[in-house]
Amino acid sequence: MKKTIKPRKIRLNAAQWLAFLAVTLLKKTKVYLEWGRGTGKSFMLAFFMKKMVKQMPRASFALVGSTYQQILSRTLPSTKKGLRKLGLYENVDYVVGKNGAKFGFAEPIQGPNRWDNVIHFSNGCLFLLVSLDNKDSGRGSNVCGVLGDEAALFDPERLFNNVKTTNRAKSARFAKATLLGAEIYASSTPLTKKGQWFTDMEQKILKKQISRPENYIFLKASAMVNKQNIRPEWLDEMRDETPSELVYNAEILNIRPKEILNGFYPQFDKKHLYTNYNNDYLMVLTANYTKKDLNCQQDADMVKDKPLILSIDWGIFLSLVVSQKLPDRHRTLNSFWCEQPKIINDLIEEFCDYYAPRKNRRIDLYYGHDGNKRLHNSTDTYGDQVVRMLKERGWRVIDRSKGKPAAPHNAKYLLINLMFKGYGNFPSLEINEPNNPDLITSIERAEATDGKNGIQKLKKDEKNSSLKQQHTTHLSDAFDIPLWELYKHLLKAHKKDTWDIFEINK
């Protein structure tokens, strides 16, 4: 007697229904989903993935991420979870990072150059894992559709050159496929200026500033629309545990942040951000990895023969920024933070674990003037304590801030903005974007005000106990410390009035 398979019941929330109807009924093929965390983005991407696979056997598609690390650590796990809900199981219906031929899978129409960055389905379909941090990733492909996760993090130029231009496949065998050539991008609302390309698409669609506007749709939703599928206490937990109200409003409620007009870093721009992962290392981990594998070996921007610069901002909220001084630039590699009940020991341990594989063990240590305060019942300072902890973990430490006073805000403002501007002989500044999301938000949202000695950084949010502190000025303070100590001589050495130069060249 033939076994009856019961149909799988899936409950969609209102936002998911709209996305479903937009694609299946209205035949939209360019879909942008600005949905808060917990709204059900990952499930819908998995749903459209399954639909593409069923409609176009043996075809190739692109699953896009801003970096391969993002695909590995966030996109793949959520995609697999969504596929399980839809009845598709890894190593049964698909394999990741390998050819499924030994499982009896059909071969794709166009096989890949390498199999360690693909999802191979049993009917021969391929999803190429395209990371936009690799300038050549996706190039040369010929795909039938695109899915993009956390799209607000994408570089729009590389998305166009590496992905959109490859979505051109046309085949008579897929004439009835409604998703042929479809592009579906999902993201929570961006916290930084880089993601503006994603939210700008809404106005372009509404104002019909694109060809074939009938193919496009932009849908917005918050996590509140998905209450039926999330734990009742989850929203309360998110409000209690959010890094800040800014993050809760953006990530959960899908409220776009207001732009800071009078910032302390007006010359900071997305051109100062870069991405540089060791994708060869990460691709080896595709099929199986642990969190410990995501250490400094995944970073390709760290110069091996240069010391690491550690800068610490002390207080109830502790910030640590890792950078390197290079011949013509200052490169910020990473940042860490913690707050009570965690203490400086936890922060140092986190840093040491991440950089444990590094062979060059020299550290130049910088910290705020609070680091020169003495520990309770001790002649040692907070800085001395950190030096001791780092030495116990095998680092050779040079304390560069012992006894140093705080930097003047007015001059620091001038120096750092001249560096961001890349003026004259001032070294340029660059920041590893995926390793420093909280630092970047801290820099973008740092306000300036007129003080008695000129321009100073506005610190009011640091004193607001109702705000969590990752996105206030703490991390940007840790970022400032070594810049002032290493480059302040350039202000004194400059013959012209640097204030006039700065105003003229804004």
C-alpha cells in the first residue's frame, strides 16, 4: 500500500504573505524586503530558494553576502533552518561545499570551477555563494536568479558588477519559470550610511525612476508582524538586552535612524571602510566549522611584521580598539567591548583568544588618562594591570600612555578630520568594516558641540543610564587615543594655519 505523505503546514505572517503574493500573484521579480529582525526574512529567502530550485532543475543561482564570513556564520545557518522547515535536509536533498554526485545528485547545466563555495541540490541546481568582499566572486557566472541576505551591508557597485550583470540566463527550458531572472534582497534597516543604497530603492520605485517599475516592489515590516511565530517574551528580552534604543528601533521595529548633522567626525565617509578577509581560509571551513575557527586567521589585512596597537577607554563600559601604524596610513583592524558585570580581564581574554594564532607578539599599549589611576590598595595603575595580563598570555608589551594627560578635544577634532580628509602629509585612516560595526556606528553618531576651548565631543549619552553604550562615544574615544599620541606632532610641524586649511577644503 502506497504511503500517504501529509502536506506540510506553514503559517505565514502578514509580511510574508505580501512577499508571497507579490512574487506568485503579481509576478514581481525585483523584490526588496526591509524587515526587522524576527520578521521572517530567512524563512522567505529559503522559501524562494526552494521555489527557484523546483522551477528550474539543473540551473545556477547566486546567494549573495557582503563577505564570505557573513555567508558562513549567518546566512548559511539561517538558510539551512528555513529549508528544514520546508522539508529539505542537508546531505539528503542538498549538500554544501561539495559535489553531490556521490549521493546520486544530477549534474548542473554549467558546473562550477570549484565546489567549496556552492549549495548543490539533488535535481542538479546550484546556488553559488557569492561574497562581495572578493572582487572577482560571481564574475564569469551565468545565473538564473539572485537571493541576497543582509543586503544593506552590500557594496552596490560590486553587487552590480559581480552579480546583477550575471543574472542574464535565458533558456527555453525555463520558459514557464516565473522566477527566471528574479532578484530578492532582504535586510533590516541599515544603521550606517553605507546601507543607504538599499533604502534609497524605495523612493526610486515609488517615483518610478527605474525602467520597468512594474517588476519592482519594496516591502517594509517590523518584528511585531510576526508575533505568532516568536516567543511572547522575546520582544521584551530584545528591548532589555538591546545595545541601545537606536539599535532596537532599527533592528526590531524597522525605524530608520536619524542622520547626525553636527558630527565630531564630519570628514568620515564610507570611502574609509574596507573589507579584507582571508577567503581561502574561510572556504576550507564551509562544510564544518566552530566559532573558535573564526579568529585572526580569517583576516587578511593584518601586517605580520608590524606590532598591534591596543587602545583602551576605561570606565563602567570598557572599549578596546586594535590597529596598526603603516607607512602612509593608520589601519583599524578590530574592536572589542564589555560592560559590567564583565571586567577588563574578560575583555583582554577575548582579545587574546582572537589573536592567539599570531606569531608577532609585540603590542604597543595606549589608553585614556583614567588608566593612570591606581588600583584599590595597590601601587599599580589600571594600565599596569593590563600590561601584566597581556604578558601572562605571552605578549611583549610597551606601555605608551603611562603618565600621559588627556588629549584636548579641539585639537583632536582637527587632527583626526585632517587624517580622514587625507590632507597633505597626514596619514589616511581606514577601518575594517565587518570587524568594527559598533565602532563605525559610534563614529557616525558622535555629535560635536562648542565648548569653552572650542569644538568638543558631546558625551551626554554616556551619562544616560537608560541607554546601552555600544553606540555612544566610548568606542570612538578608544579609536582617538593612539591617533592623537602618534600624529599630534604633524599639527605642530605644519607651517600654515591648519584651521583655515580645514575650512577651505571641507
